[in-house]
Amino acid sequence: NAGVMQNPRHLVRRRGQEARLRCSPMKGHSHVYWYRQLPEEGLKFMVYLQKENIIDESGMPKERFSAEFPKEGPSILRIQQVVRGDSAAYFCASSPLGQGANQPQHFGDGTRLSIL
Amino acid sequence: AQKITQTQPGMFVQEKEAVTLDCTYDTSDPSYGLFWYKQPSSGEMIFLIYQGSYDQQNATEGRYSLNFQKARKSANLVISASQLGDSAMYFCAMREISSGSARQLTFGSGTQLTVLP
């Protein structure tokens, strides 16, 4: 069984460019969560999506960041006009519909975003 | 206010010894779950163990056990018989069930464990 797949594993962008991070959930999972990990810190929740629907984006910066999870294809986290402070590891996790409270979220290996 | 507190930025343990990693949490939700994840230097997040707020017994998974003290709001991870491969960052996380928080996890700042040969 393929786990949560994230790509690219590493992404380098110059200030002002756009970054697109992709996440394919585990087979049968219809819920996706994005987290950001700044250096030397724990993961911070950004956004929770179901297919074609954003459920909770309370952790997402109001500007430059957006996320989608289309009916077909992976979930995309998009960062426009990147700045140095966006340098971080971005993790995606997935869960099935009706996830039990005791079920862990399964994480991808993350995308390390570096801004030059 | 911090919901998850890990007060040990770094810990050292001798190989084959046991080690306890501390975690305290803060919630008013009567129903919640506590998780521990391991993050090795390669960066992936590996689920280790889960404890539910209504579980009567402490969770165990192989060499990992969770010392759950509900009244003190602590959920310490105990690793027995440490191995060199246990060297990693360890994160405590919580999910509040009934607060409608969409079931995302809230993480602590982590403890870097180094196992010495």
C-alpha cells in the first residue's frame, strides 16, 4: 500500500516566485491536512480539506497561501510571491472519511522549501 | 497558551537504558487523544503510540509505553532498552475530539533524543 506521497521532496525558489507543493493521500483517504514545520519547531496546522471542499483553513496565512483538493488529482498547497520566511518543511497527512478519534494521521515525507 | 508543552529540548540516554520524554497538555475538552511521533534526521514523521482520554490503561507498543496521568495532564513517553536507531526528534501531539476543531493535531516543540553507545 502506497503511503501519503508528497512531491517534490525538495523545492528551491527565489523570492517573489510561486511554490506548488503536491500531496496524494493514501488510497481510500478523502481527507487531507497540511502542516508547516519551521526550523527547530513542531508542526503547525495550516488547512484541512476534503475533496473539492476546504473544511478548516484557520492556520493558513491570509495572504499568498492557498490550498485545494480537486475531485481528481492531488491536493495542492500554493504559495505565491514567496519570501524568506516561507522556508520550512511542509507536511501533508491524510485520513479516511469518518476517521476515528484514536486513528493517527499518516504523514508524507514532507517537502523542504528553501527560498533564496 | 501552549496546548502541548515539551520541556526537554534535548535528552541523552545510554544504549540499552530506559528514557522518559515529558509531555504536558492543556485542554478543556473532555474527549481528546494524545499521540507521539518520531522524526529521524531524514525528516519523515513516524507514528509511535496513542492514548485516549477515556482509556483506563496506559498504552504500550513494543518498547514504547505512555505514562498517562490524567489529573496532572501529562502523557510521558517511555522508551525501554534504548537503541542507537532511537536517536531522533520526538513530538507529542493532541487531538481534541468534541470541540469541533476539525480533528487536526496540535504538536509540541519536540525533544531531541540522542542515544549514546
